[in-house]
Amino acid sequence: MNARISTNPELDAPIPERWPTRLTELLGIRWPLLLGGMMWLSDARLVAAMVRAGGMGFITARSLRTDEDFRQALRECRELTGGQPFGVNLTLSRRASGNDSMPARLRIALDEGVRLFETAGLPPTELMPIFREAKAIVIHKCAHVRHAVSAQNMGVDAVTLVGMEEGGHPGSNQLPTFLNGAYALDQLHIPLALGGGIGHGRQIAAALALGADAVVMGSVFTPALETPAHDAYKQRIVATDAHGTRAVLGSLGDTWRVVDNENARKVAALEAAGARSHAEFGALISGERTQALAYQAGQHEEGMLSMGPAVGFARAVEPVADIVRRLQTECMQASSRFRAMLAST
């Protein structure tokens, strides 16, 4: 059964109940759309909303302060999804001590029945035996094609490859998303998701035509109704256009693309003045400060607000389901145009 939803009757196209790709089949989802794990924001309610809309989301394990908080979030998400599978994000820090809690969080997730994981940062070398024993599905996110190939050789089930446009930490690679993906497809045989700067359904159609199996989005969903953030923050995001972000900390080898707010400009000024260690930036780059001041209190000129230029496609504070429906419509319209062009030849 197809639903017909369109904002342009001339390009009206049926939206299939399922879009078969290697990743939708692997994850058991209806639509090739992943909501990447967003620190402090990817909670049970937001992830469940994405799952109910037909995609996949990942609760960020690092966002929960205690193991018990994490366990409760998993149980809440399971209830909100009605038992549908959902994922967990395990981001591995370059600071070894910063990963001490990750094995325990992985065990808790497995105990609670989670079998879908997004890993990011360092390769999940030490966690792979646990994943394999549990027959879990692992999608590793990376920025370089060579890292994607290494992850494939390690035995992950799929990879996400992000380009320089990604909000948050796009890594040191300076290739844009679609160029990155085109190179990767010559070297990968496992499913590939593309992320970075994607916020419109036309880009989903383009990624699928390129050969990707799904897309990963984040920025366009930050002002969603279900996102756990202050309304003043969400209104600031809706008002931000494609030129409203900036990349900082590249000189430290830790590029961070964020909203171009007062806090980010202070960080940029310190970097321009020669600051070359994280300690020199102090509280300006503190995640806890961002959570408390921007996300909770709505002080959107404070904190490092991870964001990519696709934020310009965020149109309103609206439910996840409405955003997904619009993306589906845009994707199908673009696909119909392409099919019509082929048919005319």
C-alpha cells in the first residue's frame, strides 16, 4: 500500500511503504534514513520518534550520567517504540580514560535487548568480540575512505562515511560528502550510509542514485518537537541559514563544526591568537556547559552547538514524523523527475 503525500501536485509520486536497500534490510527499517547519535540530544523520546517514522535512531550512551540512567532510557525507548528495534551510539574517545564506561554501557544495552549499534570516534577494536558474541549489528562512522575500509576489514556490518559538511566532528578529511562516497563505493562491499550536509529529500535521492544504502542526518532534526532542548534554542536553530555555522579547532586536529554563535566566535579568536590545547579553551568547549546553558536554559549564544550547513533546511519546530514525511515527498519527487528523464530517452 502506498501513501500519496505531496507539496507539489505536478510532481506527485507515491511513497512506498518500504524502500529496499541493503541497510533497510539489515536494520529492519522501512526508510533509508538514520538519525545519527547526537550528544545530549539523542534521548529515548527523539530516537523512538525516528523509529516510529520508519527510520533508525541511536541513543547516545555518553549522554546519560549513570549506568542506571542509561538503563532507564533504554527501557523508556523500548516502551515508546512499542517493542520495535532501536539503536545505541557508542562514541570512543581518543583519550583512553574517556572510554572506561563504554564496555559497561555496551553490556547494559545488550542486557536490555539492544542489538543495533553505531560506533564513532576510534575504531571499536576492543568491543568487536562482545558485538560478535551477541550477534549484534555494528555500523561504524568514519570520515576517511581508508578508515571505512579498515572498519570493513575489522568485520563491522556497515559503515557511515561523513564529509567535511558534517555538524559536530567531521574529522580531518576535507572531502565533501558525495565525493567521499563516490571514492568509497569502489572499495567497499558492505552497506554504506552517507552523512554530512544532508537535509533535503533531493539529497537522499542523489545519495541512493550514487550507490549509497542510506543517509545519516542530524542538523535538520535538532529543532524537532521531540528533541530534548529549550524552545529558545530551537527557534535559534530554525532562524539559522546555510551560512550560519563555522568550523573551529582544526589547528588542534579536532575540527568541530558548530553554530556561529558568540561562544564559537570566542573560541575562534583564541585559536587565531595561538591557543593549541583543549585546556586553553576551558569552559568554552565544555559539553556539560553546552547542555546546561544552551540545551536546558535556552541560552543559545553559549556553548558549542554542533551543527552543519544542512540546518538551513530546518523550517520549524515540528514533529519528527512531519520532517520525515517531507523528506520522503522530496525524495520521491526528485526520483520521479529522474525516472521521467530516463523514460524520455
